[in-house]
Amino acid sequence: MKRILVINGPNLNLLGRREPGIYGSTGMDDCLADLRMRYRDTAEIAYFQSNHEGALIDRLHEVGFDSALTGIVLNAGAYTHTSLALADAIAAIERPVVEVHISNVHSREEIRHRSMISPVCKGVIAGFGLDSYRLGIEALLAME
Ligand code: DQA
């Protein structure tokens, strides 16, 4: 059994209610239930969400040296565009991180075009709605 951790950053606790025209009307609970069903024979999928930069960094440190963990699917929300500290944490850990975004950040405001974390992630998936999380998991499973 593979082990995947999905991490969501700020405001993503409001998925399903937050700007549904951009992020859709499905909540993360339903998304996770679908993912856990889909990968029930392949991968255990753990989940962590925080609105706090330091809590995200703490969690990356906690799991990031665990060789039993296949990797991390990270939607860092707006910290994607601002957080050198998050980028440093991803660079520091050993487990692979796939950056995901629900929306196509490149078709949105210019400030969302820059990612602080892309250079230290294995790759980036953006623009596929909640399916971006599944694609991130697929990428991690394909890497091993
Ligand atoms: C997001 C895109 C970010 O620009 C934004 O701040 C988010 C969500 C996405 O999943 O599309 O909070 O990461």
C-alpha cells in the first residue's frame, strides 16, 4: 500500500462554498471520499488543512523524512505566490511534493502566475478543478 498526504492551505477549508464559479461547489470531504474509494486498493490517503503558514511548514517537516510516505500533494493556496518559507520547507524535506491548483492560475490575475514553490516541487498541475488532486496522486504513484 502506498501512502499519500494531501495538504491544503489557506481558505481551502471553504471549498464548495468559496467562490463556486472558480472552485466549484463540491467540498473537500466529497473529494477525499472519492479519492479514497478510487485508490482503496492502492494508496492510503491522509489529509491535512491549515490556514496558517507555520502549521503547513510544521506538517511538511513532520512527514517529509518518512520513507514510508510516497509523497505529498500540496495545494498551498495563496501561500503559493508569497511564501519563501514554504518553498524552503519543501526544499528541505526528502519526500516528493506535487503542487496542485484547482483553477488555472495562469489564466487568472498576474499575481497568481508566479509560484514560489514550483521550483522545489516535482511538478505542477493546475486548472482541472478538483480532479487536479487525483492527477497529483497519479503523478506520485507513477514516480515510484
Ligand atoms: C488556488 C489558486 C490560488 O491562487 C488561490 O490563492 C487559492 C487556490 C487553486 O487551487 O486554484 O487559494 O491554489
